[in-house]
Amino acid sequence: MRSLGLVTLVVRDYDEAIRFYVDGLGFTLVEDEPQGDKRWVVVSAGGGASLLLAEASSEEQVARIGDQTGGRVGFFLNTDDFDRDHARMTEFGVRFLETPRDEVYGRVAVFEDLYGNRWDLLQPRA
């Protein structure tokens, strides 16, 4: 069996990214290990692939922060309780780009992370 284990997300600062993903989105900090001049930082939403938060270390990487998918939704956060998570995230200050809507595949709303990457908060239909 194969599965996708990690997806790298380029961030400006490890600590601000940890705060956003853990406190704002409810992820769990899985690892935060120093590795010389960088850190190995992994956060997880509890299932599926985890995020490897990688602090930008070059001008080229800095230029990619917040636009890793060219303005498209590139990340999908599934939930079993859309209203609970939407309210929690809104209270934290997460910026939603639209009001929640019902689609054939579930309840969804697009939001931005602290850098501007677009995500779907999605409660799939059963």
C-alpha cells in the first residue's frame, strides 16, 4: 500500500506558521526538530497527508510564499462538522473568501491561510 505522507508548504516563519495551523486551524504539531540552521516542522489535521512547514531560505522561495498554486485552491481541509470548524476559524481571524455554500459533493467555503494560499474547508456528503 502507498500513501502520500507529507506535502511541503513554504512559510515565512516557523513559529507564526505553527501558531496559525495549530491554534487557528486546529492541527496537531507532530514534530519540531532543529536541523542545523533549519527545523523539521510537521503539522497534521489528523488524517491523510501531513504538512511539512518549510521556512523559505532563498529569494526564489520567498517569492513563492502564499502563491504556491498560482491563485487556485491547492489545499483541502476536510471536516466532520463544518459549522463548528468554520466558527472556530472565523473567531481566530481566518479570512474566508466566500460564504459557505452547499454543493453536490458537500458543504464548502474557500479561505486563505496566513500567507494567502487558498484552501477549501469541506464537509463531504456522506
